[in-house]
Amino acid sequence: MSIEGGNYRRIRNFEDRACAKECIEDFSCFGYEWNSEERVCYLKSRSTSGKLVAKPNTMVGFCQDDEDEVRYRLQDHVIVGPIVLEADDVPDGEECKDNCRKVGSLYYSWKPNSDNQRSNVVPVEEEEEEEQEVLGHCECISTMNELRLEYDAFSGFIPAPRHKHRRSIFLRPFEV
């Protein structure tokens, strides 16, 4: 798979794990593409936008990290694909992600309603008010077909639940 465009750096004679590590260590990196036949790594910029297309011997990875306050979601991007469930007036992305997890979706996208876009809000300096809740549109997506740059929106991957191996129940250490 490949996402056309968005390349800002090419590194030759790299393996897939080294390519992923290079992306994670570079704050400008949004994702990467690695070609196993050519052993070439392409780092993708934060403005990457395009359709996923089949490309032989190529894989795409994204730098999303739930533990990182900047990379815990794909900021300013929506994932486009078959919609499993959608809802309007969802208060935030975490609620969107939770709802999508419940229906078994692999991806989610949230974008503010057009009248609530953060980039359209002009700060008022008179009185300090509580920040108003921004309502938005949530989509739960089964397959990623495209990644589209869209300001004030964000998307993410929903990790599969981790199940303990059944044998772990029987292999607990003895208590003394």
C-alpha cells in the first residue's frame, strides 16, 4: 500500500523497523512508506493527504502513539472509507472513539460542525469564560481508503482489545 505524495525525506538501505523508528524520532514525521524490494524509506509530512493505492512490496505506517500528547491521534486529518456508524453533535473525539470501539470499527474520524470550527473562533479578551463545548460529526470506519487533510478534525486507529492467553490463568506464581 502507498499514499501518494507527502514525501519529505528518502533514506536508502533501510529495513522496515528502522524506517518506523526514524519516523517516530522525527517530530515532523506523520507516517512512513517502506519498499522492501528497493529497501527505501520515505518519511511523510504532516500535510500528507491522499488515497491509499496498491503498490508492490510497499507498506505504509503512521506515527500514532496513545502515550504521546501530540501523536495520540492523527491531528487535522480525516480517514475516509466505508462508514459503519455515524453520529452528529458528538461532544468530543474520545466519545467518538469509544462509540466506534463498541461497534467493532477499526478507525474513527471526528470533525467539528461547520459553525463550531476552532479556527473560526476569535478569542475575546474581556471576561474569562469557560471554553464552550465543540460539537462535531463522528464517523466509525471499517477500512481506510484515503487520508484527507482537514483542519480542526482528527482521526485515529482503534486498537484491538488485548486478551490474555488462557494458559496465563494456570501459570500464575504460587503464593507463599
